[in-house]
Amino acid sequence: MQDDEITILIIDDEKIIRQVFSYYLEDKEYTVITADNGKAGIELFDSHNPDVVLTDLRMPEADGLEVLEHVRSKSDEIPIVVISGANSLNDAVQALRLGAWNYLIKPVQDLNLLGYTVSECLEKARLIKENRAYREKLEELVEARTRQLERRNRQLDLSRRQIIGILSQAAEYKDFETGNHFQRVSEMAAVMAKGLGWDEERVLNLQLASPVHDIGKIGIPDSILLKPGRLNDDEWHIMKEHCLFGKNILGTDNFLRNEIEENLLDLEGASFTLMETAANIALSHHECWDGNGYPMGLKGSEIPIEARITAVADVYDALRSKRPYKDPWSEEKTLSYLREKSGKQFDPDIVDVFFENLDDIRKIQQRYREE
């Protein structure tokens, strides 16, 4: 801001003060406007929007404190200098409390002090405006960057969900006789997760991840996967490897991670929660609560809870469905099996939640029944 662009408002009921200050400041190439009372000064302030206000305190119609209150109601960034003949500490304190930037005592013997005070106020005002503009610009940049990162994270999340969906379809084509098994397991797992009090995002992750629990069966020969009747020991050993195959297929270290910018991973925190959840389910959904499952013999809470939930949904639906090696079980027999295996094969708390939500489970079974 150049000096010839700066307007200074002088409010004082003494004509000689207004004239002396005006001549001095105009010599410094400031534009000066004057008022002889507080009311007129307030009107000039509103109409001219000055850059600096110099005001007396003791004036008719409206005093300097009223001027201060009015100016501060409009802006905190306009410098106000009180120049008063009332040499009172209380007046100075009150003026500063109301927002005055400086306080000079009349008569001002050295006008250079006035010039210096005005110059200092203008510099402070300039710095305040620059700082505000910088903060606003920085906030805009941060907001724009945040929106960009959120958009890219949504795109990544959509991509992961699409990958999960594709893998789920691939598993169904491989193990084609399971029909809607994957869909039913997904819905049943979500019902149990809600019953456990999970939040919406966590439920959705489980709902999306659980259908690929058997994706590792892609690596199992059809002669074993689709064999009618019981598997022999060697075949069963091969069949159990589908858990490790699934973990390897879904493991986030094997794909995607190296393709994603590190700053996105840092920002999102749980960027790969969906894929990690799917991988954990694939690996651990055949672990048993009592430690007699496979492939690692995990026990109790060592087993990821997403896998424990999926295991109950998976076994319930598998028993109720036709397979190459068996006919479907009745609901009564299936429910009896779940009760019997609670605390052995299954987490007892999850079995309890299953039965608490049995009506919803039955609706899912009916909605996605085999044609």
C-alpha cells in the first residue's frame, strides 16, 4: 500500500488539533479527512472506510470510546490511535481494552511521534493482512489437497471392492455347485457383526471380504474339489492348502501396495483394511476355537474375529446346502451341530449372536436360496 492510497480519519472537537495533524500528515502524502465529534466521525468512517483512525476521547455527541466500539464492530484490523488530553490511566486502559492500538497524550509536542505511530500502525496492519491472506491461502491449499486425497482414496477403495467382487465371482465359477453360498455367507456375516455392535464401516468391510473366504480353492485340482464322496488323507492334505492359497492371493504385500503412493497410505491409515480382512478370513476361517483347526492351529482370540464370524456363517450355510459329497442337512440338525461345536470349533459368543439373529439368518437363507 502506497502512502497516497492511505486515508486517515481524524476525529477531534478542537479545530486547531485537526488542522495541525492534517497539515503534518498531508505533507507525508496521506489523504486526511476530519470530523469534529464522535457521531460525525462514525459517519465518515462508514462512508470512507479509512485505513487509520485518530480519535480524541472527550467529545460531544459521541465520545472516543463509542468510536472505538463502532470501528471494532466492523473490523479488528483497522488501526485506532487514541490522542487525548485526559491524562488518565483508566482512560488509557479502557481504550486499549476496547481495541486501540496506541495512546498518545495531547498536546503532542513532537509531531514526528505522531508520524512514527501512524507508520508503525500501518506496518502492523499490513503484516496482519498478509498473515490472514497467507492463512486463507494455506487453508485453501490444504482443503484442495485433502479433497484430492479423499477422491483418490475413494477411487482406491472402489478398486479394492471391485477386485474383491471379481475374485468372489472367480471362486464361484471354480466351485460352481456352491451357487449363492458366497452371497449368503456375506449377508449372514454382516448380520452377526451388527449383532456384535460393530460400526457401519467395519460391517461393510466384513460383508465385502467374507465372500472370498474360499478363493484359495482356485489352486485346488477339480478332481479333489468336485470329488463326490469323502476325500482320502492325501486329498484332504491338498484341500487344506486352500487357506494358504487364499492368503497368498489376497495378501496386500503381493499386489497393489507397491503401486500406491506412500502418502496415501499414511493419510488413510487403514488403507488396506478390506484386503487384509479378506486375507485373514481366507487364511483362518478353518481355525477352531479349541485350537484343533488348520492351517496354523490358532486358538481362541488368536483367530481373527472376522474369520470366526465367517466360519459360523460358512459352516451353517454349507451344511444346509447340497454338495457333491453330501445332501443338505435339515435346519434342526444344523442348529444342533452349531450348539454342539460352540466353544470347540466356534467362538461361543459368536454362536450366541448367531442364534439371537436366527430370524434374519433364515430370511437370508430364503432370499438367496438355490433355484
